[in-house]
Amino acid sequence: SYSNFVFVCTGSLGFPLIGQSISLLRALRSNTDYQWYQDRIKKYGPVSKMSVFGSPTVLMAGPASNHFVFSNQDLIFTQTKAINVLIGCSIMTLSGDELKQVRSALQGYLSPEMVTKYVWKMDEEVRRHIDLNWVGHKTIKVAPLAKRLTFNIISSVMFGQGAAPFREALAIDFEKVVRAALSIPVNIPFTKFNKGLSASRRIRKLLRQIAHEREAAFQQGYCSSADDFFTYMLALRSEGKHSLTVEDIVDNAILLLIAGYETSSVLITFLIRQLANEPDILGKITDEQEEIARNKGPNKPLTWNDVSRMKYTWKVAMETLRTVPALLGSFRTATKDIEYRGYHIPKGWQVFSSHLLMKDSAEINTEIAYHFLI
């Protein structure tokens, strides 16, 4: 019970379960979350208690607080209750040797050596998307198109052509899961969380089917570990490098989808806004891209070497991520009672650090802000 704890930090937990979830979600939808954090910090200070997404939480702001959150061994990485239920047994819920095995497998799959093998798939998806949704259109809505492009690229790389016939239905269900990830975890009919759970079950059923098909094809030698995520994970399992079941692999596939989908689509959206508002930066990026294109033959697919030459484009993307973080923030859970500068953080409570507030630090801005804007 919330009333069993005595707090040093100020703030309010609001109504049980709901807390400040509704007001925060409203701010996120209206793109006023930065002001939401600032108002709360002005009212309660840089460390305050609240309740979001069904969990009592301590909001921490400022460089010192962020260092404490990310370096304290008694604070373990966690996610909202909704995400844990929707995703299942992923790398975020594992521990010990099993965590090490899965982390090593995922790092291998996402390594530059593996990514180089997927560049042509990404290039193919981008060309198809631009021809279909951008060319010949006087105006477009960037955000939804960026989401669809990102989803198509990730699903193509992770699942190969096996998911192509189901991509449209998969995309619709996946959007429901993403919306449910930041919701109050109450399974009542017609709520976002309820719809997300139903969509998650359908996604799991489809991905389980694809995984079993890949498993059979791999055992018969019809595909290799470089073809898609499922085959890669199954190949590692056959070599004794992890012991995940097909169900576990599906759960981690959903996690990768969510992680890549949100961050990439948000980055694309705000990067395009940045280019629209900064003609000088747009001009430099255009020059860089045209130089790369001139060194290639017409209609030749993009290569990893081409991507590695996009130095200025990459800097602009990183600066966009710094000023407009793609993630809500980072949640940690206290494994025991913790004290921070006189503030009491009870065992089992979440600690939340917003990436958006990091840009307020003058010393960090001085060190990190890229000089290409000059």
C-alpha cells in the first residue's frame, strides 16, 4: 500500500493505479511532455513521487540524478507493467546466464557485420516506399508514413518474405500493441490495453507460425542464419549458444520490433522537420547524398560503403536525437530501499529519468552539441 511508506520527497501519487498516467499521456499526444516535466519540477523539485502506468514512481531530473540512476547497481532496468505483459519473456525479464546468452545473440544479430548484409533489403524497401507514397504527391503526412516505412524495413529484415502476405494485418496489430505499451494496464473490454493484448496474441500466433516454418527449412538446409532473425536465432541454438524456445524467440522478436519501430520512425519524422526548418543543413545533406550518388551507377542499390560515407547526414541525425529524444525515458526498479540526497526510494518502486530533460544541462550541451550547425 502506498500509505505504508514515509517519503522525504514531495509530490502526489494521485488516484490508485491511475495516478498521473492520464495527464502524462495527454501531454505526450499533444507533444507538450517537456512542459509537463518542467511544470512538475517547478512545483515539486528535481526529485518527486508520482504514479504512472500502474506503478509508484520517483521522477528524477538533472545530470547528477541521471548519473545516479544509470550507475546504481540497486536500480535494475525495467519497463512498464503494460510492456512486460504485452511482450512476454524477453531480454528485459531475463537474468543470469540466460540473460548473457540472449544478450550475446542479439548483439551478434545487430552487429555491423550483420547489418551490412541487410542494406540492400533496406534500400529496396525505401525505394518502393518513396515511389508509392512520396513521388507525385503535393503534400504528405510524414509521421504515419515514417511509421509504415520503418515497420516494413524491420519486418523485411527480421522475418524475410515469409511475413509479406501478412504484413498489412501485422502492421495494424503492431500499432495497437505500441499504443497499449503506454497505457494503464487494466484489462477491460474496449480499452487500449485490452485491444493491445488481443493484437499481441494475434502477432504471436503469426510469428510462431513463421518461426516453425523457418525451423523446418533450416533443418532441411533450405535457408541460412543470415536470411532472417528467426533462422539466425535457431542456428545459434543448434550450436548450443542459447537454449531459448521458439516462444522465447518470438517474444524477443516483438521486443526488437517495438524498440526499432518507435525510435526510428520518430527520428525520421523530426529529422525531416529539422531539414524543412534549416535550409543550410538541408543543402549540405543534399550535397553529400548527390556526391555519393554520382559515384554509383544509376539505380544501383545502396551498399554499406555508401552508408559509411554519410558522415554529415549521420551527425544531423544524432543532433536531432539529442534535441528530440525518441524514447520517453528510462525506468529502473529499486531492488532495496535506497537513499539519494536525503530522499527515500522504497524497494519495488520505479525510478524514472526522462531523456528529454537532459538537453537542459548547459555543460552537456557544450560538450555534445555538434559544431556542424556553425
